[in-house]
Amino acid sequence: MISVVGIGPGDNQYLTCAAKKLIAEADYLAGWPRALAEFDDATATKYPIGRDLDRFIVWLQQMQAHQVVVLASGDPLLFGIGKRIAASLPPTQWQIVPGISSVQYLFARIGLDMNDLYVTSSHGKQPDFDFLFAHSKVAMVTDQLIGPRQIADELLKRGLNRTLYIGENLSYPDERIHCLRPGEVAAQYAMNVVVILDEGQ
């Protein structure tokens, strides 16, 4: 059985009990290096996921006789690998165990409800900023190309004054959370999630 397990935003204290049990019982742990490093003490054989996801899927198809846990940061179905695995393997061969996403974590830290939230990502794509800014509450999982500064620039171009919450390295010891206006946003931030809030609506 292939278990795609959400391991939360980073700190192991946010692992669910279901995730801990599956990881402890796994024959193999598959994941990107950062995720695998969090489970150095696990007895399972480690399988690093590289850039070639097709090759990884073929490996999973060959491992059905074993208990394989795929470590997915945050929640596997929130811009994670869960969608790819579910689409590539028969439904009887996999299960997905949800985890706490970085988006959920940030909203909890700032005490803001997630009702009527639009969630998106800038990974590998160009966001439609006009569409995004039409929403009063947006969460964006960012990448190195489109992050807080680029979002702020797009707001300033349109003369829009939103509140931006920027969560860096969420749940890690060097976590930082900022509440800024577009003109106050710095050029660079570490791994982050951005909340764009129109408090006028």
C-alpha cells in the first residue's frame, strides 16, 4: 500500500497521530531531502524523490507489496504530490492521510478565519492578479520567482492598498510573521506563504 502522508508545515509536533503510526510502520519512506531529514531516526529504508517524477511513479508501481509512505510537506492535496499519485495509481493501491498545511498554520497564528478564502500557488505559473485581487481574502503559496515583493508591486501598480501577512519558515525556530502594506514589503523573504486581505470589504 502506498500512503501519501501529510507531515505538516515543518515542525514534527504538527504531525497527526495517523501520520506517526504509518511512518513508524513503513518499510520505505519516500520524500524530498528536506522531508527525509526530519525522520533520520526512522527504521524504514529512505528513497529520495528527485526531479524525475515519472521515474518515481514507476518505482511506486513496483512497490505495491511493501508499506511505502510518501512524505508530503503540509497537506498532500494542497499543491502537493497527492494529486499526481492519485491520478497515476489505481484507487485500491493508495491512501492519502491529510496534514496541517502551511496555509492553515499561518491563519491559526494570525487568528484569522479561513471562511470564503481563495487559495492558490505561484509555483511554476504566472498568477492572474486581476482575478486574485477581486477576492477579499487570498492565500498564496509562493516560489522564488513570484513572492511577496512581486505581489506588492502588482498591488501598487493598480493603486490597491491591501494588508499582506507574510509567514516565513512557518513552524521552524526561525519563523517570522509580518503584517505589512504593499509599500513596506521587502525584496526577499525565506520560504513563505502570503495572505492578501482586503479589509475594506
